[in-house]
Amino acid sequence: MFDKGYAHNTLDGIHSTGRMIFKKAVELGIIKPELNPTAFATIPKRIETVEEIGNNQDEIKFLEKDELIKFLRTAKGKRP
């Protein structure tokens, strides 16, 4: 599934939902506990390699000096 580019939180949410559905099915006697496919399933975290971290081209975002001054003056004027 990692090849599809899904975020870990997305996969974890899908897994949690499936786990709840099968848990309820066990409680209702629809399936036996030993037939619950989510009982021992986990979502592995993807670990970035050193090369991937080095190639990561995220741009650092910051305010220029004049933008920061304008922001701070505006924020100071908006105090309750």
C-alpha cells in the first residue's frame, strides 16, 4: 500500500475502522475470535533512508524583515 502514497495516518485510520468492524462482528457472534483478520495486523511505519532525507527539497518558509515588522505591529494593535 505504501507504493500508492497513502499517509501513515490514512492507513492507520482505515485499519482502525476495520478493526472496530471485526471486533463488533466477534461480539455479535458473526465470526469467531480466531477468524478476526485484524487481531494481529499492524501498520508498519515507513522509514526514510539517509538518501531520501538528503534529497528532500522542502523549502524553508519565513517572513522577510519588513513582513515580520508589519505582522508584529498589526498583532500588537489587535490586543484585547
